[in-house]
Amino acid sequence: MASSCRRPEHMAPPDVFYNEEEAKKYSQNSRMIEIQTQMSERAVELLNLPEGEPCFLLDVGCGSGLSGDYLSEEGHHWVGVDISTAMLDVALDREVEGDLVLGDMGHGMPFRPGTFDGCISISALQWLCNADKKSHSPPKRLFTFFSTLYSSLARGSRAVFQLYPENSEQLELITTQA
């Protein structure tokens, strides 16, 4: 049980947890960068994008842009969405190549239908299972996220999520809403 108290989503809402200090720490941790890159690589592989063609991708929970760096290296254009101003500030300082949007994925994706050729999300989805405010209903927030994401994707494109579910109930909740 002790390990669960180390889960960031138990410590504070994401916009609070990823303050300036945490954002900088996260983005300078070479192990974190390596893991993030490997997961991004696998996520892009699973998107099954057309070979050698630059695509327009969405990175949900983009943080400081570590996944985006990989997308840029692969020749893709991307837009990153994150709830943490501090994380996005680090991304700006790092001069990432993607466009950045401040937003809560539980409020839905603010993009026109069919905008993206694919979506990746590394270690972000489990945050939607928390009710950080009285008004938050995890099932509703997940449903809003998935339905708006679905409409913002081009027909036939995929979204790949890497997440850390806390238990089988959480996974069930996410799957049901998806």
C-alpha cells in the first residue's frame, strides 16, 4: 500500500502538482527523458502511420514536450495540450517545435473535426480518474475527453495511450468511457 502514496495524482491536481520546480525536475531527469522517448517511440509505432509521410499529430498531456521532441525528430508536426502552465513554460523554454495549448483534457479537446492524423498520450489519462474538484465526475470527464478527441481525429486514424491505471476498476472505467 505504501507505493500508492507516491502516485503524483494522489498528491495534488496536475496543474498544482506540476509546478515550476516539478516541471523543471521532470524535464531534466535523463531517466525520465529516456523512458518518455521509448514510450513515445512505441506509441508512434502503434499509430501505424503512412511510411515516410509527415503527419499532423496531437500529444495529450504533452508536459514539457519530451514526446513532442520525438515526434519532431520523426518528421511530424504536432500540437501538445497540457493543464500545467509550468510544464508548458518549460516546453517553451526548451523551444519545442510543436504548438502548445493550455487546457484540461477533461473539458474536451478544442479542435475542429478531423484535424489530426493521430494522437499519442503518455502517462496522462489516469489523471482523469480523479475528482479534484466537487464538480468533477470522472466518468463524465473521460466521456467528454474521448468523444471530443474522436471527433478531432481524421477518419481511420488512431489514438495510442500509455497510462498507469491504479487498479482494474480504474481501467474498466476508462475502457467503458472510451
